[in-house]
Amino acid sequence: KEASTYRGYKKVCATHLMPAFAKIEIQDLQPAVIRKWIRNLSCTTKTAANILTPLRAVIEQALVDQYIKENPLNSIIIDKL
């Protein structure tokens, strides 16, 4: 199961996250940018939440490492988009 989960996250990163966010510094990642990107995804709310899982992990690590002071995902409610 772990290997398939890793492959799934790797695919999400390559397909969705890297094209959208690779050129944005983590401290410059604003909720409005993420919100706009989520609105442009053609998928269900559940799939959007799954796509955000690896991004959430990166943001959490950036918080721990003190690259950022707050999580831009905290102000995004996917169900409302």
C-alpha cells in the first residue's frame, strides 16, 4: 500500500502541483493563488482534497522549518469553492 500511495503522490506532484507552483517560493504562496488554482481543477471536491495532500505536507514542513509563519491552506475551505 505504501508504494502505491507514494506513486499516487508522485503523479499528483508531477501532474498538478509542480506545473502550478514550482516557480513560486513557499513564502510567496498566497491563499488566493491556491484558491484560484483549485477553482480551475476539473474534479470533485474529494479529488481536489487528495491533490492537496502532498502540498499540505510541504507546507507543514515549511512551517516546522520556519520558512513560513502561517499555513496558506488554513484559510481555504474546499467545499466552498
